Amino acid sequence: AADSTYVERCVLSARRRGAWQGAIVVLTDAPKERYEGFFDENVFIVHPKEEHFLPVGYFDYGEMNYKRFKTYIIDYVKAVPELDKVE
């Protein structure tokens, strides 16, 4: 994600074409500076913990690393206090 524009395109598509005005959480490894001033106040940039990038014996890290973050999404969302008001 750090080297592509998929995130920007996805968020802008949800806002413009999908008319979604609610909260959007972006889980990314890109530096914070990349998205500063690009999105509105309802887009929250969350960075995974470093230890969650480390391989686990039973987990095929090379092909399915994104599925691993689904396990931690509740913890990541709890780390953003602004999301407490989101239903």
C-alpha cells in the first residue's frame, strides 16, 4: 500500500461515487505524512503494530498477510478514540 494509489482511489470512490459520508478506517503501512491533508476528518489512518508483521509458524505470511490483520481490527479501532462515536 505504501507505493500504490489504491487507498486514495478506494476512499475517493466511496465518497464520490458511493456517496458514503460516514467513517472510513484505513489500515496501512504507509508513513503518516503520505495521507496528511488528503482525506476529510472522517477518514482515520491506523498503522498496524510492528509485531503483527512478523511471521507465525502456522500462517503463510507471503500470500495471506492481510487476513492476519482482520484478527486485530477491533484492537486497532479501539486505539482511535474518535471512533467511539461511530455506530
